[in-house]
Amino acid sequence: MRSILVCEDEAAIRDFVVINLQYAGYRVVEAASGEEALEKFDSDIDMALLDIMLPGINGFEVCRELRRRSNTMGIIMLSARTQEAEKIEALSLGADDYVTKPFSPSELIARIDALYRRVSAAREQPAEEIRSGDFTLNVRNRTVTKDGVPLDLTQVGYQILYLFFTHPNTPLERTEILRQVWGESYVGAEKIVDVNIRRLRMKIEDEPSEPVHIRTVRGQGYQWTA
């Protein structure tokens, strides 16, 4: 059964979210604080929905720790704030998506469903490796190494590299990356692609400010070159 950890300190909002998720067919693990969320973490949980403003450990720290424990769990951040810097920070810490309060139940469930499909598909990939220059992508384990050294990637980072590795030397538009990685039902801004590309460059490029692998193609998007 699909499962999700919901960490929200406001009981009314948490109850509202839990009811809608249960109606949509999810097994829900509830937490009212960051500490409780980390205590209830289980590797069998598919996703987490984390409020940012929590008592004690905030949502950013919970996100960071959950991502350290699992690179396959899908993570969505929830916040009443709309500042772009906060969204970028959440994505940089390993979150896959960001939802702003107030939200409609249908939008939230649609985003969670889309993320679950990506998580599920990634976990069910057949065993194989894709080599690209100094990089090796293991599809079964969802890992990427550079010169034999494992890269610390988020789920989204892995999926972007998978897309690049299977389309080498081919300019990919932001809309295409968004469609392939985030899914047809994603309703957020294209800027999420740029944020994750910057994060990937920090992990794989020797000089992130002068990338040689993930190149910007003016007027088109991004291109992978081994």
C-alpha cells in the first residue's frame, strides 16, 4: 500500500490532509513535530509531506535528515511562505516539490500522486548500468559514480542524470525535462529545473561555474556532454 509520512504541527491542517490522503488510498503516518517525524521514519515509507515551520526541529532539518537516510523517498515541503529563496533552500536540501498554503486538496493529491509514480517507477527499474565518460549510472540501485566514487544525489537529481545519460549530446528544453522528470501533472514553475541543475553541477562538475558536462544551450535548455 502507498505510504506517506505527514509532519504538520497544526492539528486542523494535519487532520484535513490525512483524511484526503486516506481517501486517496494512502497509508498515513502522522507526526506533530520534526522530532516525532524522525522517530517514526521507516525505510518502507514511500514519501514525506513536511511543514517547514515546526516546533523544535524545523522542516528544513527534517528534510535534510530524511534525505540522508534515504535517497529514494519522495519529499514535499509545505509552507505558508511564498519566498523564492525558501523554495530554493528546500529543493537544495533534497526536497522534490514545494506546495504553498493555502492549497486545494485536489492539487495536493495530484502532486503527491505524481511524485509517487516517479518514486515507484525508479524503484522498479531493471538491473543495468549506463556509462558516460567517467560516470556510471546503476539503474537498479539508482546510484551514480564518478571515477568510481559515489555521488550524493537526490531522487530528482538521479532522474535528471538518467534523462541526460539516455540523451547524450542532445539539447533538452526545460519543458521536456520538467515533463520527463516531474510528470505531466506537475503544475509548478520551470525554475525548479534550473535550481536542480545548479545543484547537480555542484556535485558533478570540477568547476561548477564553468560546467563541462551539463552545458547551457542558449535558447534551448541543457545538454549533457561526457
